[in-house]
Amino acid sequence: MGSKSWLIFLLALAGIYIIDQGIKSIFLAGWRWESECISLTLVFNRGVAFSMFDFLGPYLKWIQLALLAGVLGYILHGRYLQRYSLPLGMLFGAGLSNIADRFMHGGVVDYVDWHCGFDFAVFNFADVMIDMAVLWLLVLNFKKK
């Protein structure tokens, strides 16, 4: 595995983590904004997507941390970092940021609430980065080699 792949992975991880925590700090400081379609307001999600698994309480953060460590072991063992360093860095930076929220605040700091035409789950920048990284990995995986 090349040092360039590690550098890209670590810079993406750190960049996403720092940006996400910076945005969240604005909402933790009390900033809010409302419109017809979007409310930007602080919500603590104690579960995962759509508040699933919130019954796991304080165990959820440890389960997620173990899963992330397992995925890291898998990608290192399979030598996937060289080909997927940027989307994997995005995925890990966002995942670590959301897990850090659980340790620091007891739940993930969410703040984007879409309610125009239908109510959607409240989410954050890290959630968007996770979705983008997964989509990117799928596209890379299904491209003809």
C-alpha cells in the first residue's frame, strides 16, 4: 500500500471530520433557521437512521466503533485502500464524527429537517458524506475493469 493512498485517506478523513464537527458546533452554540421546507435546528439522534436501534442506548456507540474497526481491518487486509482511498476516507471521517458525537453528546448531532411535501429524517453533513462515499464506492465497484 502506497503512502500516497494513506495520505489521501487520512486527509479526507480529517477534512470531513473537521468540517462536520465545525458545522455541528454552530448548532450546539444555539444557531437556528426556519423556512417553509427546511428547518435547521438541533436534534440529538440516539439511534441510527430514522432513530432505529435507539434501544441499544450507550452500547450503540461501542457497536458502531467495533463495526468501523472491522471494516478498516477488512479494507486493509483486502488492500482496497489504494483504489478507494478518497471515498473510504470520506466514509471513515463521517462515521468517526457521528460516533464522536455519541461519546461527547449522548447522540448524533443532527440539524437538517426537510418537511416540504413530506417529512424526512433529520440528518447532518456527515450523513450526506456517508451516502456520497457509499455511492462512489458502488460506482467504482461496478465500473468495468
